[in-house]
Amino acid sequence: MLHSQEKILRNFYYLVLIIISLYLVYLLRNVLAPFALAGIVAYAFVPVARYLNRRGLSWKTATTIIFVGLILFALLLFFLIVPEVISQFKSFTASSSDYTSKIAEKIIEIARYLDKRYPDFNLAQSIEEFLNNLLQNLQNYLTGILRNIFNLVSLFMTVLFFALVVTPFALYYFMTDAGKIRKSLVKLFPPEKRREFVLILREIDRILGSFVLGRMILSLFVGVSATVGLLAMGVEFPLLIGVIAGITDIIPYLGPIVGTLIALLFASTKSIWVIIGVVALFGMINLIEGILVTPKIMGKEMGLHPLTVLVALMVGGQLLGALGLIIAIPVAGILKGLFLYYRKKQVLASKGEDLA
């Protein structure tokens, strides 16, 4: 009876500790975001450091090479890419009414053509009324969207202020001391629980090992390919569309569809050949990604289901803002790893076996 009461009190203590920790994370979410970003990037590139280490480089040299490469990429991103994306976004918002009017005219033109062929449908009048109502309320929609974007930019600038100072140092520390950090985490557990914790880490690594870095590389591939292709076809705002396509590609299957639809929205003001070209471009990108790039980068790892990724990002962003978006996918991978480990443990226990 006494042992049972001690167990209940201990579990209650752990529950209170978890609730307090989560509340502190919520309060400090903007401050913790750069550390979380550094930790996830370090985790993603540790396999690359291991590869270089096996090739004869010391661990410190390997991590330094990766760190310098990432810093140069970040400088390129923030001083060349981001200003141009912001410039294209401002141009789009300034001319959005012209684009929507052109698109509406083309839709009505198609509807009138169909009315000539099928007069009983009377599509043109219904569609014209709907689009007129939509265009009248479009300014309110855009105002709301721009307000949300302004809030996101303010949050991003707050995170960026800390990130410029904190993230590079935290990233270098996490990468150079990855092995020590892992051992320190294991030592936090009682000796009898350490083996189980290591097995859980292996299960999580099996899910997230190539997923995080793989999605980064795939997103970069999609973003660059879309930007170059749209630029070659003369579609407006190619970099803006490419960035959106690359970011949304983090969500497998759904992301490419979103990128294609946004590109088609801009291409619809051009000729039919440009529209066909956009469809062919994104079809080719998705084909190359699915058949050639993904198998080589992601391998046959279990990863996460696209719906899991989408729900995790939505919940994380809603609860913790920028921090939530950063840690959403790793947390989903950890939860899945825990679930698979304990399910496997129960199955083996029912057979009288033990985990290797």
C-alpha cells in the first residue's frame, strides 16, 4: 500500500514538473526559437559530419566545415534572397487588384463561350455575379491577410534579432558536442533505465534520421527549380512563387499541389501556352523529386505521414508561434518513436521476448 502511494506521488510530481516546463516554454517561446532552430539544424547535419569523419577528417574539422557552409548559405539567404522576396511581395500586393480583374475576365470569357455551346446552363451570369461579390470583398480579405502577415513579420524580426546573435553559437556548440550532449541525456536517467532510453533514441533516429535533412534538401531543390523555370517562362514574381513552393514542399504531396496552384494563378493572366508550361514544369519537378531525388536522399526511412506533418505544423504554429513551427515535426517524430517503441515492446513481451 505504501509503495503504491509513493508511486502515485512520484507520478504526480512528474506531471506537475511537465506542466510547469511546458508553461515556461510557452512564456519563453520567442527566446527559445533560435536555440530550437540551432538544435534541429545540428541534428539534421550530424549524419553529414559522421560521413566526413569516416572519410578521415576529425570531428571538429568536419563540423567546422559544415558550420561555415551553413553560415555562408544563411548570409546569402538574408542579404540577397529575402530582400528580393519582400520586394516581389510588395509589388504583388500593389497590383493584386489588376491580377484578380484579369483572372475574373478570363473566367467570365470561358463561361460565355460555354453558354454559347450550352445555353441552358446560363453559367456566365451566375459566375459574373459571384465574382463581382468576391471582388467587392477582396479588399477586406487582403487587409486581413496583410494584417496577419505583418504580425508574422513582427514575430519573425523578434526571432531573427535573437537568432543573429544566438543561433550561430548554439549551432556550433550543438554540432561539435553532439556526442557529449547525447551521453549527458542518457546519464539523466537511472542506470536501469538507460538502455531503454538508448533504444527509444534509436527508434526516433530511425524515423527522423534522414527526414529532417531530406525535407530541407528537397525543399531547396523544388524552390530553386520552380524559380528558374518560372523565370525562363516570363511568369511574374518567380522568386516569390519559388519560395512558397519550396516552403510548402515540407509537407509531402500537399506542398507541390499548393505550389502548382499558386503558379497557375499568376500564369492564368498569360497565354494558354504559359499555363501548359507551368503545369509541365511542376509535373517534371514532382516527377524528378519522386523518382530520382527522394529515394536517394530519404532512402526507405519510415519518416512521417504527410497528414501528420500538416497537423503538427498547424498545431505547433497555433500554440507556440515561430517556436511551434520549428519544433512541430521533430516533436511529432519523437511521439511517433515513443508510440512505436512501446507498441513493439508490448508485442515482444506477449511473446516472452525482449528488445535487442
